[in-house]
Amino acid sequence: RQSLKIGLVPADGIGREVIPAARTAIEALGSDIPKPQFIDLLAGFELFTKTGTALPEETIAALRECDCALFGAVSSPSKRVTGYSSPIVALRKELDLYANIRPVVSVAANPSGKPSVDLVVVRENTECLYVKQETIIATENGREARATRLITERASRRIGRMAFELALTRPRKEPGKFDDVTIAEQLVDSAVYRLFREPEIYDIMVAPNLYGDIISDAAAALVGSLGLVPSINAGDNFVMGEPVHGSAPDIAGKEIANPIASIRSAALMLRRLGYIQGADRIDNAVDEVVRQGTVLTPDLGGKSKTHEVVDAIIKRI
Ligand code: NAD
Ligand code: MN
């Protein structure tokens, strides 16, 4: 590749503060990656309130021309708003990004120490309750809400395959054949219980869409903050980085959003595309800043602003 065309969709709330941070980190890599070309794209609830569209056709079309993308976060209203549906849910389907891969890793205080949490949540990204077949009907006993929860064999197979492929690359690597990977089935409630009591037993957790979302937010609490946990939405032909957190309206505009989840999402995206050295440089810089502990945002007990954390990371990249 001569250049790397990267779509940027900050969308709502702190998405607009952390996506520029990820961009800066990518720019800092210099010749470790093909020259990045950033394409700014619109989506989100705020866009919907202004224009009546949450995901413009142009955004989808432009993303199809990109090599990869970064998505910030969307605000979803808690009450149904006529005509609105989540652009991220739509994009995952539109681009067939059927896996949401979410590594949750604690940074050990001692650089040579082992992280106590080092797992990857592999969340199915297209089905479950997110198929948006929802109705409210009036019955004799009052209103009744119904939603379809869809689980197909096809989607289950491909998410399973993605998890197996990932298993073969993990530190606790299995011998190299899918047959050698150990599988343990577990119910979601006790899985979360065990996750909190003995997080070190988990390596990869594969789950349907909704459970995968809940498990990864829970795991984020174990490593200190949602502001640390990155993800990629991955399909067979495209990858889109996205922090696990939402638009965080409680802190939006205060310049204190933790940019690390977003910056690590950029690293994950680059890693998936094969730019290992660039990805490593970003991750190592983030590790150092977290380990040092002097420049951190308030979610991690620090006093620093978003841009100060970004600066500290860039300096180390
Ligand atoms: P949230 O993830 O936005 O925030 C949860 C808590 O974590 C808040 O206290 C927030 O301040 C904190 N937090 C999150 N990210 C942080 C960061 N980078 N730095 C510091 N603190 C951070 O979840 P929520 O409050 O339940 O949802 C807010 C909105 O985001 C809702 O409209 C929801 O629908 C939406 N949401 C979107 C996505 C997405 O775009 N994929 C995911 C989750 C929630
Ligand atoms: Mn979530």
C-alpha cells in the first residue's frame, strides 16, 4: 500500500474528543505505516436531531472506499424516537463486521509482571436482540413489548471460527489446530461471577451480542476503567476500531475523557491489518504512561486532561 485510507466517525459525546486522539497517535507512527489519509465522516444522534439522518448514505459509501475506520460512540435515547436507530448497529451490519473483538488486559505495576486480567471477549456483532424487530401492542391487560432474539447457525459458526483463530495466536497458545483448543461452556450469570472472582482463568470469552456487551463492560471494571478498553469490529474484508465505552454524556465537553480506549483501538486496527510494529509502538507507549501513573484522567484517579494524556503517549511513541 502507498497510503492508508482511514475513515473517522467520531459521532457523539466524547467520541469527538477521543477519535482525534487516536488520529494523533496514528500520525505519530511516521514511516512504520503507509502514509495515513484521514476521511472525516458524519453519523450519530446529534446529527439525527439536526438533519433527520443518523447515518448518511455518503458515510457508508465513503467507508466502503476506505482501508479501515475508527468509530467513536453514539448516544442512544432511552425512549423510542421515531425514525432513529443506532448508526453503529447499522454499520456493523452494513459492512458485515460480524465480530466485535475486545481485549481486556490489566497493565501490571511491574513491567515484567504478568497482567492479572488478560482475556478477549469475542462478541457476535450482528444478531441477538440487535436485529431490531421490536413491537409494542395493546392487549386486554395493557401494552406489551416484544423483541426478537435471533441466533443463526451461520452467525454462530463464523463467530466461533473467529474465536478459534484468535485462540491460536494467544499467549496460552494451543498446539495449532482447532481440535486442540479447549472449550468450556458456561452460563452467562455464573460466568460473570467467576470473572469477578478469578479473572485469570479466562482467556477468550465468546458470547452472543448482548451478553458479550455486558461481559466486556464488567471486565472493564476489573482493569480500572471503561476508558481503557478498546475493540475492533471485524469482518472478512474490513476492520473498524471502536472504544468499548459509550458517548459518556456525564463527562462530555469537559476534556477529561480517557483517550486510551480509542488510542488502543487504533493499535488493534493496525495490528489486524498487519502493521504489527506500529501497533506495538502505540501499545508500549500507552503501557508506559499507565504504569508510570503520573499523567492519568480522573476515571483512573488522576487529574490530567485528555490532551495531556495524549501528549504523554505521543512523546513515548
Ligand atoms: P458510557 O460507556 O458512555 O459511560 C459509562 C460510565 O463510564 C460513565 O460514568 C462515563 O463517564 C464513564 N466513561 C466511559 N468512557 C469513558 C472514558 N473514555 N473516560 C472516562 N470515563 C469514561 O455508558 P452510558 O453512560 O450507559 O451510556 C451513555 C450513552 O452512550 C448512551 O446514550 C448509550 O446508548 C451510548 N452507548 C454507546 C455505545 C456505542 O457507541 N458503541 C456503547 C455504549 C453506550
Ligand atoms: Mn457496551
